[in-house]
Amino acid sequence: MEVLIKSPKPSVTLSQFYNWPVFQEHQGISMQLLINGETMEKSILERFKQVKKIQFSTDQSLTNIHAFGQVENTSLEIDTDVHLKLEPELVRVDIQRFLLNNWDLTWFTNLFKNHPIPPLKVNTFPYLGLRLKNVKQQKGLIVFDYDSPSRKSQ
């Protein structure tokens, strides 16, 4: 994560009270959150023991997820392409392709107005008064860009 704060004037007492930086004024804040595909792979393998192998790749607005696993005696292979769409309060996961053991189930996911996979809920208003402005999928990363207008003390 990279945070850039232009001309910050911190509020020391509020920052100590909240144990988080609070600013009386600034000339703008920008933050970029990078999510690495390799990090996602490791966390899924640690959390879901039935997943044996998973690979994320991101290239121009699409993220491909290719996973192998086993549920009881059934082997599963999932190959899917998703597009992350920025909406006012969340980031929607738009399924472009969904294969389960080489069966194309994309048509099935498109039957539902709200896909059976819930939207990725990324807080569009995190601390520091930032607003999510853009989501990019590129070069093995998912990038969330936030910014905030300047704030003057009153």
C-alpha cells in the first residue's frame, strides 16, 4: 500500500486518541492498494485445505482463476474469468467465463440478475476520508486507487 498526503497538518491529540492519523487539514490524499496474485494464491491454499492448486493471472481488466481441488471423492477443476467493476458502494465481480470440470456454466451464472457469487465488498470510504476511484487488473496485480480532496481547517 502506498499513501501520499500533500501538506498534512496532523491533529496530535486526536491521532493519539484514535491511534490512527487524523489531520486538521491537507491538500489532498491518494492511496494505492496493490493485491498480488501470488499472495492471493497462498492465502486461499492456507485457508481452504480442499484446494490443491490455484493460479491467478490478471491481464488488462480480466482476472483468470484456475483452481484444482477435491471435495470428498470428487475432483474439481474450476477455470473462470472475472472482471471487477467499480460501482458506487462496492466492486462487483462480473463473471465472463465459468468452467467446472470443462463444463461451461457461464450461461447458468448469467441466468441470475445477482450472480450466485456475491459482489466483492471493498469499502469505498476507508479511513482518512478516501474514496475508491478506480480498480485495475494488470500484470499479476489488482490495483485499487483511492483519493480525497483537500481539507482545510475551519
